[in-house]
Amino acid sequence: MKAAVVGASGQIGGWLVHYLRQKGFSVVGSYANVAYSGLEYLDTADHEAARDWIGKHKASLIFYPAGWTWVDGCENDPKRARTANLEDPLNVALAGLEHQARFIYYSTDYIFDGTDGPNRETDLAKPLSVYGQVKLDAEVQISEALGDQFLCLRTAWVQGPERQGKNFTYQVWRNLSQGKTMVCPSDQASNPTYGPDLAKVSVDLALAGEQGIWNVAGPDLWARDELGRQIASHFGFDPSLIIGKKTAELNQPAARPLQGGLDTTKLEANYPKSLRPLHDWLTDFVVKCNDSRNSGTDLPITHPDALSGK
Ligand SMILES: NC(=O)c1ccc[n+]([C@@H]2O[C@H](COP(=O)([O-])OP(=O)(O)OC[C@H]3O[C@@H](n4cnc5c(N)ncnc54)[C@H](OP(=O)(O)O)[C@@H]3O)[C@@H](O)[C@H]2O)c1
């Protein structure tokens, strides 16, 4: 069986390639700007090239952990946000449909307004930001086009070891290891989600033929500043370097859900304990980073020290 991962150079994509190979898939993965060995170049904004790439590989499963994920950037450039997060994935999904491929898209709790989170799959979405709106529009339009060939995985605050070292855990490590303070919202809450677990259960859901919308997020909810302190303490840094401030004081261009997060009752009932809680994944984060540094394994990981100049 063959699978394609568009955005394999990203944090979710890297782990998807890893777990798909473990399941015996032949996997082709793409990058856009950050090349890693074994990945193929693909800019999904070039719709003809994207259709050709999908047509050439004819994968039966197409995972799409790609797009423009910078929420404030999207707020300032709605056209690019729409192209990258809706039109490009729709084009790829339609190209896959020509050979009956199933399409797996990643959406977000930012489609909700943060008044009554964590939200269920069936709750009414009410995005506050351009990013949230285009992700919701993508859910609707791809679903209309693909029907039961579409699997939409909503997730939140993805963390864990990754190659590009961009996520919040790396930001905490980088700042605090240099003795710098870090200002974090104290009134935005969601479920931090461990990237390797998310990728692993994504593969399970796809292989089981699941369709429609599934919330796939960590089992515990945290305010962002408290999450930062927990990460700091776990890694031996001074948690008081994390400074909590109210969202109203932060001047973030895009509005965020405050009481956000995803209710994972449906996932828990069908795929119990697929996602580890915070302290378990922090332990695994360290194990995976040390393993990869000590034994040079092919895990898609960069050790945070490497990004802190140590
Ligand atoms: N991270 C989160 O907390 C979170 C939460 C909810 C939903 N999601 C969704 O999950 C998906 C993946 O997120 P992530 O955190 O894994 O993102 P990420 O680490 O930033 O990776 C994004 C991937 O998309 C690729 N990409 C960007 N522009 C592209 C283009 N024009 N053509 C082809 N590929 C392109 C990137 O390639 P290069 O790096 O090589 O440029 C990278 O491989 C996104 O759809 C996001 O909306 C993420």
C-alpha cells in the first residue's frame, strides 16, 4: 500500500512518515522550503504541479498536514491564508479522488469562539480569526467534494520532538535555557497534543476507514502560561521566567479562543488512551531526543539544545 504525506518536513508530517513506514506502507513525502533527505519538493500553490505529483504517485491515502499555520500572518494576509489552507488542499484532494484516494486533513479548535470549550465534533463553529474561518471553510468544501473519502482530524497546540524545532516546547526551551523570560497568555486554554501520538492515531483512524470529523487532541487542558511553567519545570528551567499576561494586554493581531480546546469523548470511546497527558509526553520527549542524539536514529527530531546553540 502506498501513502503520500504533503508537508512531511513539518512536525506532524515527519511523524506520519515514520509511523506509516512502521505499518509497512511505501511512503512518499513532500517539503516546500525546508528540505530533508528522502522528501520530494512540492509547492501546493502550483496547482498543476500538485495534481501531477498526486497523479504520478497514486497513493491510496493522502495525508495533508500542510498549509500556512501562522495565525497572525493569516490575519494580515487573508488571500494567502485562503489559498494555502483551503484552495491548495482542495486541489490535492480532488486530484486524489481521480484514483479513489482517501484524503486526511488537519483542522483546529480555532474554528470555535472559545466561549464554551472544549468543543465536541458536533458543536456549532464560530471562528474568531481568518485562520479559523479558512480552516472551517476547508472542512466544509473538501467534505462536500469528497464525501466518505474525507477524514478531518481536528487538533490543538501540537507539541513534541520535531525536526524544525518550531513548536511552543522548543520556544520555552530556547528562551529559558538562555535565561530569557517569556510572556504567555494566562487566559487562553486548550489541550496540548503530543505530535508523535497524533500521527500514530491518525494512521490508525485512516487504516480503519474512519470518515468525517474527529477531535484528536491531548486529554488535559492547560492555560498557555501554566503549560509553559510545566514544560520549564520538567526540563529543569526556572518556571518563574514564564510571565502570564491577559490576552487583552498582548496585542495579538488575530483573536484566539480563550476557553478553547477539543472534547475527545468520541476518540476516547473508540481509540482509548491514544494520546498521552502532559507529563507522560514530556518524559517521552526527553527520551526520544536523547535516543536520537545518542544513537543517530532516523527519528524526525532535532534536539532542542542544537537550536539553543549548545
Ligand atoms: N501545530 C498545531 O498546533 C496545529 C493545531 C491545529 C491544526 N494544525 C494543522 O495541522 C497541519 C500541520 O501543522 P504542523 O504544526 O505540522 O505544521 P508545520 O510544522 O508548520 O508544517 C507545515 C508543513 O506544510 C508544508 N508547506 C507549507 N507551505 C507549503 C506549500 N506551499 N506547499 C507544500 N507544502 C507546504 C511545510 O513545508 P516546509 O516546512 O518545507 O516549508 C511543512 O512541511 C496544518 O494544516 C495546521 O493547520 C496544527
